[in-house]
Amino acid sequence: MEHDPTILHHTLAAINKDAEIGKNVKIGPWVTIENDVVIDDGTEIGANAVIMSGTRIGKNCKIFPGAIVGAVPQDLKYAGEETTLEIGDNVTIREYCTLNRGTRANYKTVIGNNCLLMAYVHVAHDCVIGEHCILANNATLAGHVEIEEYAILGGMTAVHQFVRIGAHSLLGGGTLLNKDVPPYIRVSRYPASYIGVNTIGLRRKGLSSEKVRHIQDIYHQLFVTGGNVSQALEVIPKLIEDTPERQLILDFVRESKNGIVKGLRRRR
């Protein structure tokens, strides 16, 4: 490709002539950018990163050395169909992350605006990550995982395929997750269990103490009183005031296809 003075690429970078690259994009040495790639303005790509076909990267992203972005799915059913990996604005992708594009199931993998993916994170095919999420070092997502906004996954977390993780939830480091995580809660231990409401995170996001207590009351009925999920879904509307938070929690639990995490099992 001819040199564009608004693209600050190193002479040792290999950039396909058909890649669409915006203004003020910085590309380090030994970077490979394949065809059918779109990179928006102000993004920085560190040395040895590989941006593969089908990748769409938003504005002001930072991709650190060694990341492999937009590789084909590690799915034996993938038959070469044209799919994408879509990354929003202001996303940070640290060293050696591996991010795969979609399969014919959804035709895309999506990472929302303002996310932070720390070193060695793996995002498999057809995952959808909402805005403002943080995945700490070595967090691993199997295919079709859905993560809602402001969720945080601790280091070494492993998430089974098709699992859904609710907004503002917090997963402790080393969590092995094969059930859905409702919004606003903290999950840890093995098997993955509810250990409380994410009170600190919610207060940092501006929720009042009254709203936090309201959420705690809902989850007390769901996880602590001793009844099963079906019983809790009947009791909560009768005992607890209707609010957007209550409706979000009840809708999430009712729509869960995997079942939700269990309450904390206390040792005798």
C-alpha cells in the first residue's frame, strides 16, 4: 500500500493493500494486518500483533504486542464462512490475547466499547461482551458466551460455552463457571457459588445505599432463605417492591437456559 502520512506505521510492518486504516493509527514493527480489516482513527497496534481478516476495530483502541486478533474459530464446525470480530471504541487488548471471529451461528464475535482485556485473555467464537467489562489475566471464554455491561472476571476464570453473565457482576479469580450469573452479584469458589451482592461495584457506579439494600433483599430470597429458584420467583414479586433492578433480575433468572449459580454452601 502507498504510504499515508496519517498512518504512522513502522517500515517492518506488513499491511495488506486492501486493509482500511483510519487517521493517526500507529502500527509497530513486525505487525501483520491482513485483507478485509478495518481499523478506525487513533488506534495503536504494538509489535508482533496480528490483525486477521474479518476484524473491525474502533477508535482509540490499544492493542499490545503479540495479540492475535480475528483468528478463525477453534470450532470443527467452522467451514470457512465469512464472519467478523467487531471491537468497539477505546478497547485495550493486552499482550498475547487471542480473539476469534464468529461462526455461522451468529456470524460475529463482539467486544463493546471501553473494555479492558488483560494479558493472555481468550475470547472464542460468537461471544458478545458488553461495554465497560474487564477480563483479568488468563480469563478464558468458550464459544457463545454473553457478558453484559460492567462485568468483571478475575484472573484464571474459565467460562463454559453458552453461559450468560449479568451486568455489574464480579467473578473471583480462578472461577470455573458453567451456570449463568444474574446481575449485580459476586461469584467465587468451586462449584461457582453466590457469595453476596457486588456492593462496592454498585456504589462506585452511583447506586444509592437504598437501591443496594433492595438488591440484597431480592438475592436473600433467591439464594439464602432455603427455597428453590421456582419458589423464589413466586415469592419475590409478593414481598419486594417492583423496581427496574427487580425486573432485570427476575427476567434474567426466568430466561436462563443453563440454570443460575447456586447459593453458597457453608461448611458444617
